[in-house]
Amino acid sequence: MRQTRFHAPTLKEDPKDAEVVSHRYLMRGGYIRKVAAGIYDLLPLATRVVRRIEGIIREELNRAGAQEVYLPAVQPAELWQESGRWAFYGPELLRFKDRKGAEFCLGPTHEEVIVDLVRRDVRSWRALPLNLYQIQIKFRDEIRPRAGLMRGREFIMKDAYSFDVSEAAALESYDLMYRAYERIFRRCGLDFRAVEADTGAIGGSRSHEFQVLATSGEDAIVSCDACAYAANVEQAELRRSEQPSEPDAQRPSDESTARVHTPGARTIDEVSALLKRPASSFIKTLIIEADGKLHAVLVRGDHALNDIKLKKLLGATEVHLADEARVQAATGAPVGFAGPVGRLDVASMLADHAVSGMVNAVVGANESDHHLVGVSEGRDFKVQGFHDLRLAADGDACPRCDGTLRSFSGIEVGHVFYLGTKYSQAMKCTFLDEAGEDRPMVMGCYGIGVTRIMAAAIEQNHDENGIVWPPGLAPFAVHVLPLQMNVPEVVEAAEQLYVALTEAGIDVLLDDRDERAGSKFKDADLLGIPWRIAIGARGIKDGNVELKPRRGGDAELVPLDQAVSMIQARLRAALSPA
Ligand code: ATP
Ligand code: MG
């Protein structure tokens, strides 16, 4: 492609609303343009990257035996009513009516449509396993679309669905997809971890997220420094026996309880600074509303409540901190002064394991501007039970071995999920087994965020000058820069190289613009094409051009007539199957 003909309008300035690197470079490099919040045009450069990602996904899923389909984005409400999700899904689901008043939604995911497809035509165990996938637009009316392609409202997803005769067979399908995902993300050139993930309302199932490690990631994950254990912090288990006891809490329980004045100090940090005691000697009392009922949940001051664990424990569909008025009614004090001692008007009082046996702790006094010190669990208050209720954190013991958990930020680019019979039962997607009995199919679902991969790859691969594409995803393999457009030998050599690379089947962008060398280099760095070949007046006199990898490393002088074979060799090495 000739750059003079190519539509890649670069920007000199960072767009104002761009908070993360990928968003900035995608806008500045002329990859994308914003149409509305969370809705973007993909220009030719971005479209090329998307096609590369899709190509890798297709190859690996086809190899794993999945079959590509293309399902409608517009879905009738009836299907969602059958699964029960029409009522349940909430405002992320964009609903609308057609001219006759019939209700529809724009698909945020396709379980309903695919189950409808399969139940119509698949009747026998002989047709299973079946795995169907598509690469298509999804729409989710995200409450906070952000970071460009990272969290869009309209985005491209690969979604796959497997149908099996039994749980054992479905778990085999799951493993097959898990391994395909590993190959896909490796070929995308991403540094990723597959982490155990929350399975939501469908208990007892299996789920892994594929997380790209990046400081800008929204997800917190922990992974063991000694074994293969890795999990989303929402999911990470904690080893009960190894709950560390803080020195302060190990002193004998000699202090008696005293009421102290803590004017205006509501947060642990504020009270900790005021009383000069470490956060780990505090017990946080959280007044939680779970499906309308109030509970007091205690965690140590330096720990954070894991509301997913709490939700599971209570069997609740919705948990959140109670509002000001309900806290006041339950504790007799404003928010920030709740404590476990004395009267609390709640359905139950639960605590994290780390609170068990704490002595001489600081707690809220259930009275405005007051706390209690010298409080001991068991002596001064009793809870209904101790449970694993907190978020894992850096430095916690690994639940599987003697190692230590380290925490990372991640961007979720893929998700594999064992579904069981949730949808097949609700929507009567059944098959006749060998004995002629009618049984629900056992399902799995598998998503990959195609456009999110583009953003995640940039978050992980960039420098201060622009994008550094992993070769597997790059919009072009080679960027040819003739440095002086007024020197005929330079232009001629560039044209010759352009034709030779194109004939060799290599994606090449030729910067044939009449620009200064400096600005060509700058744009080349911004666009991030993996190899750059610069042709200058001096070098070409001796028949040489300059080959430089975008990822860094030295520029090499190479003979013009060897440039194509050198690029071929490098591409082969970079793209060899993972
Ligand atoms: P998140 O927790 O980030 O909202 P999710 O759990 O809702 O993700 P899934 O329903 O599992 O996501 O969707 C499959 C994949 O689609 C995700 O792993 C992610 O890569 C991608 N994805 C989800 N929501 C978005 C979005 N708003 N914009 C871009 N990609 C997305
Ligand atoms: Mg989501």
C-alpha cells in the first residue's frame, strides 16, 4: 500500500478524552475515530489488525474442530423471555421495538440464539459434540464505556458455544478450548495468564479468564510465585491456617475496653492516624444489604471485603453497602462508626477468618465520633461464623502450595465458561441419548474480545513514540521509507523494493509522501509496524538500505537485493506456530 493513497489520518496532539496509551495511539495513528461514547469507526489500519486477530482465532478454532457460523445481532425478546434473562439482564441490554411493536434487543451475547438454533435441528447423541462459533458485533450499554476499544458499547467478539452429551464430555470440550485459547494469545504475542474466575450464579462450574498483564488493566489478579495457581482476586481462595496474626493482636487480652473520642474520623486511615495504631489492629464493621436484609460483616482493618464471596455465602443475588439511613437505623450512628459491640439491628453478624481471635482491637462504638479500643473477639462480641470473606492481596500465602501470591493488573481478553444445563434446560435444548431417553445438552461458552485484544496488545507493547506491534497482529509487516523523495535513486530503489516485497506476499506500506525524513521516522514509530527499511541517498550509492526492528535493537545496513529474503526469514521466525 502506498501511504499517499492510504487513509490513515494521523494527529499531532493527544485527544483530550484519552486516558490510556492504547486509546491515545489508536487515535493519533489514525487507526480509529469516535462516533459516540463507546462506539468507534475502525479505519483501514485498525481493520487490518482486526482481520489479523480474527485470522489467528479462526485458524486455531477450526483446528480445534469448532465450526464458524454468523448469527443475527438483532434478537427477538421471546428467546430472552424463555431463558429468563429478559427480566434479569438489566440496563446493559439495549432493547427496542420494531414498527409492529414487537420487542427486540441488540445481542450482548448469543446463548439464546445459539440454543434456539441447535434445539431445532440437533436431536441425537450422534450429532454431539458440537461447537459453533462466530466473530461478530456485540452491543452492551456499558454504564461507563472507557479507554477507547478497551470497554466499548459496540465491540467485536468471538463467541463459541459447545454442546455435549454429559458433564465429562463438556469438560473435555472446555479443555480443548482452553488449549486453543493458549495458542491464540501466544500467537497474538501477548504476555497473559489464564486465571481461575468467578462463575457467578451458576455454582459448581468451571471458569477461566485469560488476562493480559498490563498496569492499566481493570482486573486484579494474583498468581503464585512457586506454582501454577493464578486467579482473579474475586475468586482467589485464602488459606485459613495461614491467616497472619499481626503483632498487636498477639498481645494477651489484658486491655479492657475503653471508649475514645474520634471526632470526624470515619475511615480506617483517619482513625489509624489519630490513635497511632496500625490498620491491622482495627476491625472494620461493614453494614451490608443483601437482597433487602442487613448483615454486619467484619474484616480486619487492612483487608478488603470480597463481595462475591459474601454473595455466595449468603446465597444472595445482590449485595451492596447499606445506605446512610439504614446504617443509622441499624447502628444508631452515622456511617463510619459501626462496631460489633453492643446492640446492632442486623439479621446476622459474620466475620472473615482473620478476625477470629483478635484481641485489643479498635472498632466503631455505634455512636457518632467515637470508637472502642481494647476490644477482643469472643470476650466482647461473638459472631455467627467465620468464613473466607476477604480479597486476596500481594503477599498472601498460596492456597495450593508453600508459595506466595503476587498481585498484577490484567485486561480480560478471553473467558472460557462451563455452563452446564442452565440454558438447555430453560429452553428445552435436548437430545435423545443411546437409550432413547430425552436429556438436556451440556454446554460451555467461550468469548474473546477481538477489539479489546487490539487495545490490550498496545497497552503491553509500546514506547514513548508509539505502538510496537507484535508481528502476529501488525497491520503491515514492513514499512519502507524513502528518505529523500527528490533523489531519483532513492525513489527508484524504494519502488523496486515495494514491488519485490509485494510479490513475495508481504504486507508492505510505502511512505511515498513528500515529507522530511524526520517526520517519516516519527510517523513510522507512531504506527508501530514491526520492521522499517529506510532508503537514504548515501547508503543506496553502495546498494545498501537500513533495516531496523521497531521493537528496538540496532539498525543494520543490508544490501537492497537481500532485503526481501531477510524480511522473510524474520517473519518466519516471528510467526512460527507457538
Ligand atoms: P468485563 O468484566 O470486562 O465486563 P465480561 O465478563 O462482561 O467482561 P464476557 O461476557 O465474558 O465479558 O465477554 C467475553 C469477552 O468480551 C471478554 O473477555 C472481553 O474480552 C470482551 N468484552 C466484554 N465486554 C467488552 C466491552 N465492553 N468492550 C470490549 N470488549 C469487551
Ligand atoms: Mg461486562
